[in-house]
Amino acid sequence: MSLAHPPRQPWWVYDLVVCWTFLTRLPAPRIDLIDRPLMRSAWAFPVIGAWVGVVTGTVLFAALSAGLPADIAAWVTVGAMIALTGALHEDGLADLADGIGGGRTRERKLEILRDSRIGAFGVLALIVVIGTKAAAIGVVAADWREPDEGLGLWALVFVMIGPHALSRAIMVAVPRLLSRAREDGLGAGAGTPPVVVVQAALALGIAPAIILLPPLPALTGTLAAVIAAGAIAWLSSHHLGGYTGDVLGAAQQAAEVSFLVALATTL
């Protein structure tokens, strides 16, 4: 919605609030709206992702500090992730799995993606991905060792930032790599991000891993996330002829779980 007077907030505040509103289910400050596509603000996706990592890492710290076993603390943490985001990305993953698994033609696959009902392929995809996330977080939590246990547990907060920041940045890159599978829906309405927005998002998405993680986990986690998201992009191009909003959610989930698995094997 365009307003007659110029927006009162700085552009970067506008972008942060818009991305906060889109990527989380928490209340946001009221802002003057600007008539422009979401992807022009998407440089802030990894910033919001980093915040999700801080919150869920704090949940993990609190659960472990309360004496919960690492496996149970991991499931509590995954539950916090889903609650914060309203299962936005998980929904995209399930829809894409149903579409690719249940449709024989491109048109039928796109039709299934529009269906709000979940099928067998979607359920199985969610079970595998969510279960793998919980298992990976549980391994990281159980194996974490520091001379000072308190500092060690608090460090888990920072460990959780990398996967969430990078996986949201990848959501910005996919629309630059693929064409739109259809000219309506969330993916089309969000627009194509300018190159500078993609560059900023990737820089902000990769930075937490470089700054907060040891070199080997940072490298393997980043590579695993990029490869997994690339596989989703390839599948979408092959089966759908491009991307949709569900594809972006599936790419985020693939990148996040792959990064977490890399952390579980290298930290």
C-alpha cells in the first residue's frame, strides 16, 4: 500500500520489520508501508535468521541447564524453531515433497503445491528433516565440552546462529538462479532480488559461521548448506521449471538441516 507522505522510518528499519513479519510469527512494530516487492528487503533475511538462532540457542541452553537430557533438549529446541516461524519453511518443504512425489506432469505438480492438504510424501519429508535436526542438535549438545561448563553451554547459543542465518540467505539467492515456475503466488509476488541484495544477504548469512565457528565446522557447514539447497534448486528446475514460494522454504530447510548435520560431525 502506498502512502501519500514519505515513510517516517529509515529504509533499513523498514526492511528489518518487513522481514521480521514475514519470517516469524511474533508481533512487529507498526511501520509506514512502501509499495515494493519483498525481495528488495530480503538482505535482512539472514539478520532475522540469526535472531532465530539466538533465541533457539538460548532455549537449548536453558533446557540443558535445567537438567534435561541432550536428546530431549534438542526436541524442545526444534519445537521453539517451529513456534517462532509458524512452520513457514516446513510447510514449503512438505508441499514440494508432495508435488514432486505425487504429480506426473509439471502442471499436476504445481497444482499439488497449491493444495493446503498434506500427503504421504510431505509427512515423510517432515519426519526425516525434523528428526534429523533434532538428532544433530542432540549430538552437538551431548558432545560439547569446555573447561568451564557454563561458557560451554552458552557457546551453543552462538553455534545455532550459523545454520539459521545462512539458510535464510540462501532463500534470497535461489530466485536469482531460477526463473519463476508460475506468474502468481507468493514466489512471484515477492519479486526477484537485485544482485546487490543477494550479495548483501549472502555476506550476512556466511559471516556468523566464519566469526563464531571454528574453521572446519564453518567450512563444512557452509558447503553442506549450499550443496543441499542447490539440490533443491535443481529438483525444482527439473520438475517444476523454476521456483515457487514453497521451493524457497524447502531450500531453507535443506540448508539448515545439512548445516546442523555438518556441525554434529565436525564440532
